[in-house]
Amino acid sequence: MYMFYRQYNSPLNISSSNYQRWYQRFIEEYELKEIPYDDLKRKKRLGCGGFGMVYLAKSSSLGHVAIKEVRSETDEKAQKLFINELKQLSRSNHVRIIKFYGISFSYDASLPLKIIQGLREKPILGTPIQYIDLYSKCWDHEPNKRPSMSEIFEQLNFLKLDPRYDGTN
């Protein structure tokens, strides 16, 4: 089984706005089964393939499966090779060829709502305080209160690296 894994970047260098359409078209065109990501319980890393990591996982409906996790930074040539591999596997039905069950991708559907409700990343230890202040201003709900690109550029040019965030300040 192959899985498209998505965190913040769309897999296969497809823009976020086009990703859902591409994914649905791919499922329909090749008559692929979409496996809910939540149905896959990752067990153990098996190794690294040409397109990304390979894991052994358990599916409540399929039992043990192999998951090929596609890296989001896969280049265009590798994308075509991967899609060709999917096409071949989806058409194959041989005892010595790994059975292709379907595709899946992960995302946190509630993330946009959480961001609207004020969810923000926590500062990382060692980050310059001025940098934290700058990117925090970019989150203002009022667009006209956010710094412009030229203001951001200017502030980054004069950014002081000390003091740094230590978890208490």
C-alpha cells in the first residue's frame, strides 16, 4: 500500500489549492481505493525507498500493510516515476508482486479553524526575542496592523540576536 503523507507541504510539489482536485482525480482515474489515514497505525520503520520512508503498519480493515511515505520535496522526474509505479501496481495482480491497496494522506482538518481561533506556534528556545515579536505582529487579526514586507525586511536587517527566548521571557 502506498500513502501520500502531508504535513504542511502538499506532496509531489502540487500547490495546496490544486492538491485536493489532483488527489480526487487520481483516485477516480485509476479506480484507487482511498484508505482513511486514521485507519493506519504506524508500527515500525522498515527503510528508505527512492520516494521516501517505508513503514510497516496495521490497518483495521486490511491487517498488516507496508506504507510508502512520499516526501513533499520530490522533484518532477521522480513524481512521474512514482505515478508510473502506482499505475503499474494498480493494474497488477500477481502473487509475486506486492498488492497495491490504495492511497491515503494525512492532514489536520481542524488546523485552519484552530488558527482562526488563535492557535499559534510556541517560540523555540534560543530564538531571538526581536524575531518572536516581529512574527507575532504578522499574526494580527487586523491586516492593516500587520507589518508590510518592507517593514519586515528592514526589521530583519537590524535584528539583534540577543536576548534570546529561554522559556521564561
